[in-house]
Amino acid sequence: MSKIYILLTLVLVFSSCSTSVPTIVKYKVASNVDINKFEATKCKSKSVKVSSVLTSSSLMSKDMSYVQGDSKVFEYSESAWLNNPNLSVSRELVKMLRDIDIYKSVQEVKSRSKSDLIIESTLEDFMQYYSNDLKSSFAVVQINLTVIDSKTNEVLLSKTFKSKIKTKSLDAKGGVKALNLALKKVLEDSSAWLIEGCK
């Protein structure tokens, strides 16, 4: 009987010392852009290099933030990004540029090759927003794209694209789905704009 009592005591002592750590769910940025290809021969002889996406320090982190009301910023405690949003958006942008197939080649910023054009991008917004009463939520993605002649540094094209999507659920998962849909819309709009500029 005393052995059972000692065993139960040890189990209780060790279980009280352990702390439960919430599991962090990691989410991926994925736009799944639908590309409508057009014949755009004007740019087919041009090579393009995509610069690193410029953005705020908060979007260079894997921490997942949201905004309540006009200005209160909070972080989800049990959700995070798999990769930094600026890095993920940069990869999605490069993929879109390769898919539209209007340039001779599309290189990432780390490539040592020289290019005829440079595409600079600024990720101005990539955030989930809640109303003050937390009863509604939406996601906003806003990106500015600028096409620059690498020899003359002349700005050839520049435009800001924005998409706002209402979330289907009031949590991080709903926010991620809405952000991915908003990014898809922004990249589809920007691809059509780039194609039109190369006709």
C-alpha cells in the first residue's frame, strides 16, 4: 500500500511541475494565381530582375499580427507564418512573372546576371483587420510595383494594387484564407497591367 502511495505522490509532483505549451499552427502564403496569357511581344527580348520586397519590419517577421479598430495591433499567440510574409510575397511575385511569360527571363534579386529591367515592389499592407467589437474581420493586401530601366534608371511603369476580402471566420485561419485570396487578386490585376504595358 505504501508503494502505491509513494508512486501516486511522485506522479502528482512531476505533473504539477510540467507546463503546457500551446501548439503553434504555422500558415503558408499561397496565391494560386490564374493567368490569362496574351501575346505581348514588346517585352519578349527583355530580361527582368525582381528586387527584394520592401516593407515594414512587422512583415519581415514570422509573428502573425492583426489590427483591432483603427490602431491597436496584437499578435496571435498560437498562430505564425511558415515564412516571413515579405519573402513569401516576393516568391509569389517571381512565380507570377514567370507564368505570364512576357519577358525573356525572370531572375530573383540574388542572381548575379544582369538584366534589362528591374521590378521594385513595396508591400504596403498585408494584414487582417477586426472591428472594435470583434464581430467582423477582413484582410487587406496592397502592393506597389515599379518597372525600371536598369541602364537609365528611368521609371517605365508604376502602379499600386489593393484588394480587401472579408473573412469567413473570425480567427487566424480565416484571416490567412482571406489574405491569400486578396494576394491572388492583386497579382492577377498586376499581371494584366504588366501584359498590357508590353503589348
